[in-house]
Amino acid sequence: MAMAKQKEECCISFVLSLVVVVLFLCNNGWFAIARADQTGYISAVGDPGMKRDSLRVTIKLWNQCNEVGEEVPHTGSPRAADCFDIYQASSTQSVGNFVTNSWFESNFLGKNCSLCNLLPYLLIHKVTEKDNKLGVGDPFLGLQPNALFDANLYAANKELYLGSKCQIEENPKPWHFWMIMLKNGNMGTYAAKCPTNGYKVGPFGPDNGFLCFGEGCMNQPLIYHDYTTLQGANKTTLRGRFFGSWDLNADSSKGLTGNISYHSVTWEREVGKGSWVFHHVLRTSTRYPWLMLYFRSDATYGLSGGYHYPTRGMSKIVPKIDKIVVNCGIGDAVQGLDAAMNAVALITGPRHVKTPSRSGKVDHLVLLSLSEEM
């Protein structure tokens, strides 16, 4: 498969073969109206049931401090996306999106489309390889000036940028993508990279409570990307993946070989049938014994749960929590309970109640009533 060289950021490049046509476009998503299902409910997520052919998925990576720290050479900032629209090439019927194929034919293929006889569907990718490879020092639309040479702020800004490329306009709120998240659990105490309560701390150690093989143990992994393409005998199977390794000298293309770390998330579905199926693989190694892989529906705006940077995601409506019930044991756990309640109060405000259990003993039932959306 040969890719035409991109001459400018917002351009159209074509990837042609006898099997698939993939086009990269620099534009925003299409407009759609959110409709209630037969039960009268409107989904809180942008793609309920993962039934939409035109997938939106992204990947982001953190170290143990919930930061980037440093980028891996030649990989870019550890944020990447695979977002595309799909069109039925041989008719005017729209597939998996909200625009009829007549727009595509009139703008790109013309009325006499000989290529349409060879390929049943066409994919339009909205995030280019150049977008995904953006790294510290590379400017892009919307990048804050103070983030240009800051790996942590740059990654947060890049996520928002990729979200703008993948965004689907929908009433009442737009949405962006499903989120794959990876974390490296290694912690280099001498690196002094993780803050304590928001304040930077100097090197400390040795501390056997933290895992680290030495300098560089908190690195980000390599990320390889197989863009979603049409596969199978009839070219109706959609498949793509992100994969790689934290062992930077490893050959991840060979898969699970040797004592190396490995991550892989593959997505697949038949056009117009069922839901997307995601296959997750995570493997630790001697040097990287604690790794984490999450699949998330992050909020479309605001902070990501547990993280201190703005995010983009799939959840248009943040669930409202009316009550949290926590059962606590006896003994020293009571002191821990008080500390936990104080910590929660900093977030939710002093709207918690501690009551004794039915037995009247020292174990407690805690009720936290939250009156607004979190």
C-alpha cells in the first residue's frame, strides 16, 4: 500500500490498492440528532451499543504519576486516534454516518465511478498519520503556547485536538471517541517526577515498595497503529488496532515473543451487522511487571475521572450520584474511614452522614448524599 506524501496539514491523501481505498480528510464530523429509543430513553454515550459503523477510538498513555514525563523518540506525544466515516460506494445510501453518498460521489468520484464496481465501501479517515505523530515542538491548531515544549501539557492539548478532528455534532452535546488508556506502574523514586499532593518532591530512596529497574523505568511505550481497513473475502470486515511495547528495543511486530512487555487492542466488526468487538491483550515483563490497560467512556468535556487534565470522550451525560454507601469494618479501619470521609468532603462538600450499624457496634455505615452532578 503506497501513501501519497502529505504537502500540508489539511489536505487529502489517498491510499490506494485493489482491496481498499482510505482517504484522510481534515474536517469536522457530521451533524446528527439524538433520538430516544423505543423505551423513551436517550443514551448517555455517543455510540450506544457500539453499533455505529463509523468508529471513533483513541489511545492515551500515562506513567505512574498520571503524567507523560518524556516522549519516546520518533513516536510523538502518546495520544493517537482512529476515526473514520464509511460510505457505500455503489449507491446513494449512507452507511454508518449521516450524509448520503451523493455528496461523496459528486466531490470525489464523479457520476461515472468505475472504482465503485471494485470496492463495496470506502473509508474516509479523519486523523492522519501526521496528526498522530505530533510531538513536543510541533505546532497545531489550538495548541496553548505554554504547552509547546512541555510534554505533559502538550499531550493534554493534543487529546483535545484529536477530539476536534473526530467530533460528531449531536444534540444536546457533541461527542468524540472511545478511550483506550495504558499506564506504566514503574516508579523511579530517584527521578523525582511524581508530585506529592500537587507539590514537586526531590529524589528519595531506596524504597523496595516501588518497582523500577533503574533510569528510564517510567518510560512511555512504543505505539504502532494499523489503521482500520476493509478486509475479508468480500471486503466487508472492518478491522484495526493499536499495539506496541514498553521494552523500546523489542520488535512488537512479532507479537508475544521473548520476555518483553506487550500491549494490543484490536477492533473488528462486519459492516452493518451487530456491534464492534474489542480484543485486549496486555503482557508484563521482568522490567515492566506492573502495567494497566483500561477501556473508557470519558466525559466529552471537563476533567477525566481521576486525572487532572481536560479530556474528550464518549459520555455526553455524566451520571448523577444520589447516594454512596460504604460498609466499614472494625478496629483501625474506623480511623481510615474518618480520613476517607474527610477526603471525599474536599471534593463533594460536607454533605456526608456517618451512622452506626444495626448492631450498634464500632463498624459503621457511611452515607454520602451528593445533590448535584459530579
